[in-house]
Amino acid sequence: MSVPPLLPRDPASDRFHELFIAFAACGATPAGGVHRLCGSPADGEARAVFDLAVRQAGGTVCIDAVGNQYGVFSLAPQDDAPLVMFGSHLDSQPNGGRFDGALGVAAALAVGEALIADKRAGADFSADFCAVNWTNEEGARFRPSLLGSGFFAGRHDAAYALARTDDDDVSLGEALAAIGQSGSDAPPKMPACYLELHVEQGVTLEQAGVPLGIVRRNWGAAKFDIRFDGEPAHTGPTPMPRRRDALLAAAYLIAEIRAVADRWPGAVHSSVGRLIVRPNSSNVVPSEVSLSAEIRAVEDGILREAGALAAQAVRDAAARAGVAIGRCERADRPGRPLPGEVRDLVVACANALGLPHIELDTVSGHDALSLLGLCPTGLVFVPSAGGIAHSEREYTAPDAMEAGFCVLLEAALRLCRSDGVAERAAQWNGVSVR
Amino acid sequence: MSVPPLLPRDPASDRFHELFIAFAACGATPAGGVHRLCGSPADGEARAVFDLAVRQAGGTVCIDAVGNQYGVFSLAPQDDAPLVMFGSHLDSQPNGGRFDGALGVAAALAVGEALIADKRAGADFSADFCAVNWTNEEGARFRPSLLGSGFFAGRHDAAYALARTDDDDVSLGEALAAIGQSGSDAPPKMPACYLELHVEQGVTLEQAGVPLGIVRRNWGAAKFDIRFDGEPAHTGPTPMPRRRDALLAAAYLIAEIRAVADRWPGAVHSSVGRLIVRPNSSNVVPSEVSLSAEIRAVEDGILREAGALAAQAVRDAAARAGVAIGRCERADRPGRPLPGEVRDLVVACANALGLPHIELDTVSGHDALSLLGLCPTGLVFVPSAGGIAHSEREYTAPDAMEAGFCVLLEAALRLCRSDGVAERAAQWNGVSVR
């Protein structure tokens, strides 16, 4: 049941690529990536591109209390029409890739522009559309990740989110104010459907040789925020048995966290990506080390077992190095299926467009997962060359980008147009969309 | 053959404590330490205290090309009189102790002031005196350590020293300029004798229950500057076998560097004190880790063997984590005896003053060691409570400080006064002092 768009496909696709390129210029690095940390001037530039695109297309921009940026396109005649929301995030990892997040925001904006053009050309709509740029998805500058979508989902309050600080003790609130992105608008209502286009960041699609992946579930994750407290001492004369070396404890832990993953090949991933040493002087035994460790697992039973091993490894490392555990906070995200109705819709759109696709898991977290259980939410992947992600070498071919965009546009038309499925979507999972 | 000072002992000792307290106020931390990194504003404040003390006493201050600060006190009538130099350093570790370095500079200044007062009171001198504050002894902000005394010893040229950068890419030259301590004065000539008072930073004196230690030799050290080069990747979906985790390599190395020390209990000390992770984001596999590792050993045969194990550990860690060794620079400092003539002089002074003393090794490096082989150089230790060093909890009792100062003043009188031993000192080790 393909709904042919009133607009020819090409102008909307061109606009998608144009917006993608405009975002890639904000915080561009010489090696072809972007350095666009949340709340940085480069993030401010990308947000200005978003703002301009929405306004030029005749939409309105709202910024909520944590800086989430919403481009609302009024399409339906009634005031209480359901809302369909597409989006992702514009913040990047340090020297990250230009596709991660920005691809989904560019697609959402181009979809919104296409829908409003469609309306001007006479089409009838029964749902409104919103393109969203979620604040601090990456968790690179401020922790935790998924902060903006977590706020929208009611998981964090605004005061908590705004008080998160970076490693220079600048808060998210201060960073947003510095780039003129502090907001006070009420967030839009819970959407009748949320859909996000993202790069896979793994090798499944590339190995399968298909341009599209439809996410059926996410891996569970256990994230640890740990601090070992030792004692500063001179690295020279201090007798070895008297040392309380916080970095030694961290080293024991990092090796063990890796060993946990090696016990379940392919089913558990683990990492320590962030580590801060104090005082970090070559002649001082480290007195304090903070680090972020994580375990991700294909199923929750394994996650429980691997997570318990990791927690034990923290205690063992501290005991072996003779240091104290100053902090060991753990946040678990269980593995959950994504709603079948949204997957069915995306499959139908891909089939209508003749685009090959497979279903797959997501190992990484995405804003779409923040909304899981609150509204019908879906996640569409396009291939990452070599599985490379969080790197300036991240790459997705233009054809694959195009495939992802076309599926999103098709889904938006089906969801929003009066001859679409918006009303049906509003009943999915018993979510009220009023 | 004690030479009674013309001045009563007390005013000079009072001045020593007064100068020590003045230095401790520069960069003072609430926990009783100092945070006075080389070239920082707090370092500038301490240097101003030094400058004022020398000028008020009638000495002249020179600053050489790398910021070494010399307070020259002309005592002898002849222009080509030998020079006796005492000193240490005013820079500290991050949140370091107030005794480390500053104790020796305060003692040298108070000695200089006492000698010039002695001259005004009619005493005859056959050597001039210089109090010195060496730049960047600690190696905390800029590496390598002992940079200023190494320049004086001809080990580094000025351009090399000034181009050293901190972790924010600020060069030593820029840092010195920012606090008005860029200099162009010629350094003083090689001294006929160099003597340094320092805190032990170990437990030998405390365990022996004596206030004074006379250093007979230094432990050798092998210092490694290492960088592991991996690949950035997403910590979630990237398959474990594809990861090139630079922090994992560092963790394997840190554990192994510790194991090297454990093979020679009490005879080898080892540490990794400094480690920088890039990009240092919890969701990115670390692509680059730089670290400083060191091995110190009681004798050079052990140092060779332990150093070889450490070098092998670098290769093993990189291979095991699948990363490249981007840098592995090694600087060795052999263990060497300090000249017996200076030790004999200090022993004679301590005996004359009735102060108990022992001979001991130094595990830590000191500016006095930079001058080893170039001039007769000596190092006098006073106890560190609990052996605690490079810590705000560093402490040396006032009585022990006093013992150290009195021995230095006695030695200075013997070295500089016409009835002293300056001329004989000038012949020590065959060093020509003009």
C-alpha cells in the first residue's frame, strides 16, 4: 500500500544531502570528522542551521529547559492532532564522525520540509510533524548520555540535567547559556510515533550487503562510574608496600573488564573509555583515578552474570592495590524489544520502495530507546563502512544515506497524511496521544 | 675545627623560618600544602619573595635564559674569587608539600643573608656565595624534571628547555614570560662547591631517629615516555576482536611495571604516575594513551635487568592489545656516588654542632645530582614524617629543619670565609673554578 508522494522524490533527497553537508561543516575537522561537543560553539552553529531550516520552511522552533530543539511543522487542521516525531542528535564525540546523529536530524528536517511543501501543494494531513535535535546524546562532554531524550521521557528533571558538569566543571546549563540555547518552552506532547535514522556503527549490514537495518531490540548495558582513592606519594623513595596507587587499581580493573568480555565471545562487549588521573604528575603516585566502565550483553541473563563479575573486579582491584573505592555507581539499561508495529511499518515502506533490509539488534544506545515504552518508537540503521564509529573515519555511502531517508519520508507520509495510518499509530501500545 | 660564627645563630635561624613561611604562603592550599607549578602565578609570587630577600640583603639577582634565579652575594675582595652555591627549587607538584624544594631555597637565602651580615661585621671572605632557585625541578608541569639545573650543567640548551610544553601546550618560555621571569643573564660560573638541603621523602631518617642524613649516592633510574596508538571506535557495537584499545595496552603495562618492582623487594621501585587518554570519552575506545613510567634501582646491574623487563613489557602490552607503540623514549640516570670531600665537610660540620647524622642513599632525583661530576656537590636530608612526600601531608618538624639549616650555615662559613676551605674545595675532583 504505497502512497506516492505528491512531491517528486528528488528535491527532498537533495535537501536532505544539503542539510547533512551543512551540519558536517559545523565543527569540521581536517580529517573529515566533526568535533562538536554538546554545548560548544560548534554545537551552537549546528543548532543555528537547524533553527534556520525550520523557520525558512514555515515551522516553529521550541527549545525546552534542557536545550532540546524541536522544529514543529503544523500540518493537520485540528488543534489536537497527533504528533509524529523524527530526529536524533547534533552533538558529537571528540573528533567524531559526521554521520553519527546528524544524519538522523538532517533526515527529520528534510522530511518536515517535504511534508509542509506537500501540504501547500494541497495534501490533507491528520497528524503534525516534529523534527527534534536531542541535547547531549553522546555523553562525551556531560554524563550521562541520552540526557535530553531522558529528560523528555521523564527520566531526569531539568535541574539534574542542567547541573551535569564537564571535566572543567562547566555545567550543561552554563554551556547552553553560552551558545544562546537555554530554553523555557514546554516540550511537545508525547508523539504517536517516534522514528530515528542512524548509522549502524557495526558491521552487520555491511556483511549482509543490505542498505537498511530495522532494529528489533537493544542489547542491555551496565555502566559503571568508579573512583579509586589512593594516597599521593613520591614515586621514588616511597617504599612499594606503603604505596596506595589508584592507577594501579584502575589498571587491574581495566584488564579484568576486558577479560569479562572474553568469557562470552560475541555476546558481551566491554570497555573503559574514560579515565582521569590525579594529580597526574610523573613523580607522584596517583592518588585518585576516576573511570567509566561498561558491559553490554546480548541478553539480560548474561548481562547480570557479566555485570556481577565486573562489580567483583572493582572490589578485587581496589583490594589488590590497597586503595579505597571512593565511588562505584552503576546504571543498568535492560535489553528490550522495539514495538513490532513500527518495525512492520518500516518494513512495509522499505518493501514498497524495493529496498533490501534485514532486522538486527542495536548494541549502542540511541535516543529512540529513551522513548521505549512511552510511545511507539523505531530505529532504522544504514551501514557504517568497516563498522567504524566514533571516529573521523566513520563513513556511510550516499546511496545508503538516500535509502534511509526515502524510507523515513515514506513512513512520514503514511503516518501523517489523512490517508495514512496516524490514527492507527496513536492506538499502538495503548499510548494516548492527545 | 669548628669556626664559630660572628653572628649569633638565632637571628639567621629565625630568618630561615621566616623565609620558609613566606614561600609556604605562595600557592598555599587549604590542606596545608602548596600548588605552585613551574611558571604559574604562584611560582611568580615565590620568585618575588626570593628577589626581594636577595635585594634587601644587598645581593644581586640574575635570571638566566631558562629562568633559573640566582641571588649573588659578593663577599670576597678579589674579582675571580671562587663561588659557593647553595639552593634547591621553588616549583611544587600539584597540591604538593610546602617543604619539598622551598626548604633548601629558604636555607640558601638565609645563609647568604647571614654571610653578608657577617662580612659587614668585619669578617674576611675568600669566596662569594650564591643562593639558587632552579627552574622546573619537579617535572610536574613540564618534562623532563631537573630542567633548570640540567641547563646549567650543559645537559640541555635553552631553546630545548623553553620549548617544553605542558598538557595545555603552553611552553615553558611562554609560562616564564607570563610571570615576568624570562631572563637573559649569564649564569654564574661553576661553583667550587654546591650544597643542597632537602627533605628525605623516605623513612630512613625517621626509622634511624636522627635529624640529618648525608647522601652518599643516588639510585639509578630509567624513565620511559610512552605512547600507545590504537583506533577510536564505538564502545558498543564494535566487535571486540576489531578493537585497538590504547588504554587496555596501558593497563597491561602498568600492572607489569608494578610486577617488575615486586621481583626485587626493597631494591627496585617502579611507578606510572602520569597517563593521558584520548579522546577520553566513555563511549569511545581509547585511540591514544601517553604515559610516564619509571624504574629506580639500588644498583645499576639491577637497573639494567629491571629496565630491560620494563622495555619488554611495553612491547608485550602493545602486542596483546593490538596497538602500535607510537613513542617509547627512555632516559637513564645511573647510580653514582656523591663526592666524599663534600660528605666529609658536612660530617665535620654536624659533628661540630653535635647533631646526630647517618649516611644514606637518595632514591629521588635532586638538582644537586645535575651537577655531579661538574663540581663538588652535596645533598643533606632532614626527615619526612612517615616518609610522606609529594603530598599536602608532607611534614618536617621545626627542630629537624633547624638542624639542616645549622649544618648548611656552618658549611658555608667553612667554605667562604678566609679561614675556611674554599680554595681547597676548588681543587676537589680536579674541577677548575677559575
